Amino acid sequence: DYDPQAPTTRTFFATVQNKLHYAVHGHTAAELIVERADASKPHMGLTSWKNSPDGKVLAGDVTVGKNYLTKSELDDLGRVVEAYLNLAE
């Protein structure tokens, strides 16, 4: 088993997540946020968030890269994640 709070575990999962993001849209999650977060756009440029579509955007919502992906990118990310998990299995 593993400790989900261990620094090594968190680093591993963050690294894998960034590689999956990069495979889909060519940016890490942090780069995606910097590129797409825009206070002049509705909902800061988010395409989804915890309480979407009608709820308030929370501070934590704007720090999640996946919340800025288009529908097509989300579909692609889902397929890449599924392929990765099948390979890992």
C-alpha cells in the first residue's frame, strides 16, 4: 500500500497528471491555468467548476487545470487516462 499524503506519492501523481495534460494539449496543468485564466471572461475562463453551471466559482476551482479544458480536451484526457490505467494494470 501507499500513503496518499506522503510527499513522494503526491509528487508521483502530480508528475503523471502533468504528463497526461501535456499529451492532450501541450501544456502542464500550471501552464494551462496561466494561459487560460482570464478575469475579463465569464467565470474566469473556466469551462467547469465544482458548482457549475449555475453555482458560484470558488477559489479552489481556479487552481484546477482540468476546469479550463474544452469538451474535446476533456474527452481526449479521459481516453489518455483510460489507456494509462489499462497499461498500468
